[in-house]
Amino acid sequence: MNARLLILIVLLAALTGIGGFILGSALPVEYWSLDWPQKDATVPQSAPSLIAPSDGSEFVDSELELEWRWDAGLAESQFFALRIWSEDLPYREIWTEEAHVSVAEAIDSFSVDVGDFYWQVVVVNVDEMGNFASLGSEWSEKFHLRRVRRPSIPVKKYSQMSGIAQHIHDQNLNPAQAIDETHRFIEKNSIPDRQEDYDADYGDAIELMFNYAQGRSSERPYLLCDGRSTAMLTILSELGIESRLVFLYSPVPGYLAQHTVLEVFNPERQRWQVHDLAWDFYYVDSKSRERVSAERILFGPRENLAGCPIAGGVCNAQVIQESLGYFDAMRYGWTYELWANPDRFPISRRFEGQDGQNIAEFISDGYPQKVTIQMGSWERLNR
């Protein structure tokens, strides 16, 4: 066999797939015993894979669609069976041929406004009558969902946090503990005698407090109610905890008395809770022992309210008296929406100390048409 003919046979063999036989005769046996990499074989799913919402997600509205994946597809006599349940309540089961389903009706049937939900999916085989015959797969993993009144705000990157926020974050506190620790830190490391000029978010005052707490400085910032409340709002936002300033108003002879507190949304309790940083306490209902919101204080009965000192001690009604006197009207932050209790605040009254303005003119810089007045739960309490 001449050289040209041998080359032609090799080329033809390569093209026709028989090259292994022809060329193999020219190679040592050891060549064929090597473990050549093979294409990964597809591993069949033993259970559906849950996709969305992701495990641990929060949701507010019940209009929720759950989605999963099952690569094998369904046979004619197969369905997906989805189970969803809340805490210890009996599960609801939905059968479907689609790999997604709306669970709004199921969620509403539990009558759970706030709480934990769980869901799983399995493939089921049915008989000729459409009844359950057997499982066609294993159960999927269990995903956890949490229904909330308000979704959590994002946590700031650790490297971008203030020193105080990092200090609180490093203690691995739950949200309720982190809220109280932030309040406590501000109380210990600032002076409430007067107010000095600081940045709008009080970031420079926060740095002063941290340096004082670390022994790097002997200077503490001077912060009144507004400054302390704003500093706490800034720190909590870094930790992913929502809060809002509440500006309070009360009519006194000659002028309009004002005070600022902070209302914090506790993600565990899913409730707004008031912190008064000027007098260093939080409000509670002495009967339920629940911390209360600004709306509850403004419109609700006051005989059951007490204050719990942040530094510790017995909750009592005496500590709240001066602060409580301001809860006649309020607004959330720098808005033009005024919440007023008409039993306590005369909306049309003018105040000499505010250049003869009424409250609507005062909070809108002379443009009362911008202001809307809300009565909130006062209307429900007085029907």
C-alpha cells in the first residue's frame, strides 16, 4: 500500500466513524484504557424544583402566584398537587396541570393577616376516575413565605454603615432588640439640653456619639427631641428598620406647642411603635402590654397608657405625662397631611406666637389649601 492510498483510507475512516478501528491498530493498547471525559448525563428530578417566590420571601397582598419546575413533564394521568398552609392550620391542596398557580383564594381562606406560610409540590398519579392512585414523584422541598403589613426596607452594606450601626449589627440582635439598643445608645451618648446645627440626617452627630462611646473623644452632641429622633431614624434605616418622624402639636395659651417623637415599624410585631427620645421611654398599653402607635395615642383612650424607661425600670403613667400632652394633632414627617383629634384640638384656632396663624397655615408656610385633615380612628371611636 503506497503512502497516498494510506492517507486516503485514514481520511475516509475519520469521516465514516470507523477511524477507531483502523487507527487503533497502530496505537498501543494503553491508549484505549485512558478515562476520557464524557458528557455529563442528565440526572432525572426526583421532585419538582420550587422557583418563585424564593424561599423566605415576604408578601403583602394575597394575589400571589407560585411557580415550580418539573423537567419530565406530566403524563396523561398525572397532575401537580400543591399544598399550602400557615403555622399549625390544616393545609389547602390545589391540583393543576400547569407549573404555576394563583393561591390568593387559599391564602384568604386562612384569615391570617400577618404570619408564616409554607408550600410544597408533588406529582400525583390518578386512576381512570381521576382519583388519587399514587405519588409520581417525591415531595419538593418546603419553601417559607411571610405575610407582612409592610415589606422590609433594604439593609445598608456593612462597609457603608456608620460606626453605631455596625456596632449594633455586630451584636446579632433581633429587630426589637436592635430598636431599643439604638434608642439606648443615643440616650447615653448625647445631651438633650439644646440643639446645635448638624447635617440633615445627623450623620455628623452620629459620628460624634460613636467616637464618644469608643473613648476617642470627650465631646457629646447636643440634641433635642427632633435631633435625637432623626439620628435614630438614620441609624435604623441602615439596619433595614423603617421609622418616621412624628411632629406633635398642642394648643396652649398664646402659641402652638410642638414636640417630635419617632414611630418605628417593628418588623417582628408588624406594628408601629412610638419612641420618645426626649424623655427616653416607649409607650405601652398597660392592659395588653403591647407597644402602641401614634394614632392609638392621638385618638384612643389615655387612661391605659404607660411609659417604659429605655434604661430600665418599672413602666408607669407618670413618665409620659409631659409627652402625652402634645398628642392633640400630628403629622408624619414633612407632609401636609394633618391628623387631628377634634375633641382635643380646635382646628380654626389662631395662635399669637405663630403670627396669628392657625395650624394649617403654620405647617404649610401660609398655604393652607395644601393641607388635608384626617381624623383617623376618631371617627370609628365616636360612631
